[in-house]
Amino acid sequence: MEVLTLQNVEIVDKWLQVYLVFLLMDFATGLMKAYKVEGFKSRKLRDGVIRVITELMAIVFSGVLDFAFGLNILMVATKTLLVFKEAISIVENFGVLGVKLPDIITEKIQDLNPHKKDKQ
């Protein structure tokens, strides 16, 4: 896949691709979890869509800051953070749906969870 660039700033890179795939997986597993456990709530869905749009805006915002200040780290850091956030959510959704992942995956992902200490 050819990478689009603007003054050496990658527009479509692996972190964005991983984020978008994880975003779709989180959305799908979230819908399944809602169907299985909670039932569909339009308010939760609306809030989720707003969150996704805002996250995409954050990626663009950090990319503009990178461009303006001649950096090449803010957008990568933002996308990386969002990838790990989606991974945590997917693992949680899998657990509710009854999918048992290998302990090493669950442990490593849960180590990244900022709410982990609240649950202990």
C-alpha cells in the first residue's frame, strides 16, 4: 500500500490502520455486548459515535501540531494511545461475551488499563 505524505508527514500509516481496525472491532463487539447484556441504548451509541469523531479530530489536531512545530511524534503518540485504549475495550468486550483469550494477552492489555486499580 502506498503511503500518502505531506512534507514527510505520513497520513495513512500502520498505527492509523490498526486504530481503524480496532475501532471497527470495538464497535462490533460493543454491539454484541449490548445485545447480550444491556440491550441497545441510543444514547450510548450516540455518545460512542461522538467519541469516535472526537478521537479522529484529535489525530488530525496532533498531526497539525506536528506539522506546525516540525515534530514527528505527537500524531504517532496520539494514535498509539488510542490503539491501546481500543485494545483494552475489545478485551473487556470479549470477556463479557465469553471469549477466553490467552492469559498473556489479557494480562498485558489489562496492565495498560488506567481503571484497573479502581476494580481491585
